[in-house]
Amino acid sequence: MKSRGISAERIARRMLESRGFTIVATNYRITSKGEGIAEIDIVAEKNNETYAIEVKSGKASLTSLRQVYANARLAGYKPILICKKGDVATREAARKLGVELLEFSEYHLLLEPEELEAIVKKCMEEVVETYGLLPSSVIDDASLEILRALQGADDFAHAATILGVSEKELGHTLSKLTKRGVFPSRSLSFKDLKKYCASVLARHEMVTKLEKIERDVEEIKKKLKSR
């Protein structure tokens, strides 16, 4: 069920971007006096307005409407609910509450084949990024140093301090590494960038260990043959 929700949010982000929204944050926590009181699936901007967006992989309900309405009021944003479908009663409730209702089903029907292909491609790219599935050949020692700094930093400025460079220099380096395929070409929040770095580093460590095991096995085979 969790993976279904993650997939729905991934498609929702692409859906919003195709409608001219800019994704500002995902899983945005609303805090009061230092404590988290709510979480918004997606925060996005369009035409100088900020939106609190709740994503439901299934049908919309009055509960989900109340949730997105309350969260949006707490954050001071406009509410949007993206769902598989909404019945007549839910649509009427959304209208009265001022919640914009977007349905996955209607959206897909309005897409041109080229648009659908682009969305599928972006979703696949995001899956690859999430699990750090990069060719090991593109990751050298310099890249690893930057990945580790970004993973351990609180923000971009902190990462630059860890590396002993200016923010401008770090930005320039990241641009070059993006062209090499080390970093994704699409924009990421710093929180998502940290997650990406963690995934790449974890996979790199696993691949490095497997390669060492393979070398050790080959050495053992050679010694056994020489006896």
C-alpha cells in the first residue's frame, strides 16, 4: 500500500509540473512551537500562489478533503486534492470548501501520447535516482567527496563549508557533475538531494564490497589451482 502511495505522489508531481506548477517541497512538515503538527504531501507554486497538495492513490473522501483543507489553512496556502476519482458528494463538498479537485483519470485522458511518454520517462528517471542506480564508472573519488558532503550537510551553504569552497564554486562543480551523469538533470530540493546522495553512496559501497568479494574469490581459485 505504501509503494502505491509513493507511485501516486510521483505521478502527481509530474502532473503538476505539466500544468505549470513548480514543486517547492515534498512531505513538508508544519510545526508549532518546534513540534510537527501536520504534513503536506506536496507544496507547489504557480502564478505567485502557493498550494498545499494532498495526494490520494484511491478515491477522494470527505476525510481527505478535510485533511487538505485543514493543512492548507494551517500553512496559509491554497488547497488542492489529487485523487483517482471523486463522487458527486465529494465534488460538491470540495466546491464549498474551496478545495480544487484534480483526478488522475481525467488527466490521463487529456494527455497527448508525447506528453504521456514524457511523464513516464520522468517517473522512471526518478525511480533510478531514488535507488542510486548509476554506472559506477561515473563516480570517482572527487564525486564521492561531494556526495558525502551533501549527504552530511544541513543545507547547501553548509556543504560548501565542509568542502572548503564557496557556494558559487560548489554550484559550478555540481553543474559539471550533472553533465557527467553523477547528479540528476531535474531540480531537487536540498532534502531530496540528500536522499539521492545517500542512495548513490549506499549502492556504491555495496558494489565496492561485491567487487572485493569477487577479487578475493578469484584469488582463492588461483591458489587452489596452483596446488
